[in-house]
Amino acid sequence: MHLTSQDRLFVLTGAGISAGSGLATFRGSGGLWDGHRVEEVATPEAWQADPALVWRFYSQRRRDALAAQPNAAHKALAKIEQRLGNNFYLCTQNVDDLHERAGSHRIHHMHGSLFQSRCTRSNDHFTDHSFYEDPNDLPVCKTCHASVRPHIVWFGEVPLDMDSIYRELDRATVLLVVGTSGSVYPAAGFVNIANQRRIRTIYVGPEEPLNIDSFDEVILSTATEALPSMVE
Ligand SMILES: [Zn+2]
């Protein structure tokens, strides 16, 4: 991937990059957790109906993420960031912290962060590595005693800080999409904006995206295989 000092790189990553570290996505066909479809544990309705079940799901995901390690693709992106500095922006759909643990700093978690929780009254969020697996011991806000929920964007909720995402897209010169289908909103919207601005677009993933024609360059490979050599 040829980049000059004039370039600004916008990277969008999705489940495919974490899959390389063994983290399940639970989305899509057959993605069951403990007999529940993910829609039954990752929606505002699920939270209203059974917060203990929702916390058991996210506690398990915290355990899984803690046990996982960043892979070669996470490290390759951290390496690009070291070179590009402020001309680098990473927007991830993933809620795990593998990018940070690989060394990424300029990162935005559009779907929230697994290791953050937030007060349901004030919406203030805070770092939280705890497990809440006892239905009689669910977390409450230290300040106002309202219930505390995962700081995760659930199905039917709006992604976090879309303004900053569009601002960064607006000044990028290259869009790199990694490990996400690229055909589902919002990724599809990102590549459309990039095309309107006539900037270079690159897709990396093991399967052809439905909107393959929207990309200038398509690399059919897993992120862990493709990204390290793209950095060199
Ligand atoms: Zn509160």
C-alpha cells in the first residue's frame, strides 16, 4: 500500500479482524450464545426484559476478550499509525480492546467498548473490567444508584459520534476497509462517501463484498494474511 506524507488514511475494521484472534462475532447465521440468538441479548428490549441475562452475556464476552491476543493484522495497523501519526484514523465496529493492546491510539469504537459501562440515567461512562454473573448482584451507579449497563451500541441504537467519523472521512485520501462485509450500513455508506470524493478505496477480506464494484482495489484474503505485507 503506497502512502505519501500527503495522505490521510481512514481505516474501518470489523469482526473479521477479531476473528483472527479467535473471538466469536455471534452475528449472522447460527450465531447462538447459550441457546440465545444475539438479538435476544444485545437490544434495548433484551435489557428491559432481563438485565441479568444481558450482563451474563457481556461478562462472558469480557472473559473471552481478556483471554484473546492481538494478531498480526492488529499489529500491522498499529505500525501504520506509528508512521502516519495524525494522518491516521481507525474506526472500528469491534467492541474488544485488541487494537489498543496492539498499540493503536487514534481509534474510535463506533459500536462502544466492552470494557466500559455507563449509568442509564446520566449516560456517563467509565472503565469497567468486572464480571456481573450473579443476578442478585448487578451494578448500580455510585453517584445516583441508577442501573449500569454495558457501554455497547445495541441493535436499533445509533453508533457513537458519527459526526467525528464523517469529519475524518471528509479529509481522508485513502479508505481501507478490513474484515467487514462492506455491504451493510454503515460501511457501505463510508465507501459511497469515499467514491463521491473520488479518494482511493481498498477492501481486505476473505470473501468478495456485495458492493465489490465500489472499491478500487479488492484483496481477497484474511486480515492477518494480507495486512502485514501491505505495511512493508
Ligand atoms: Zn448515575
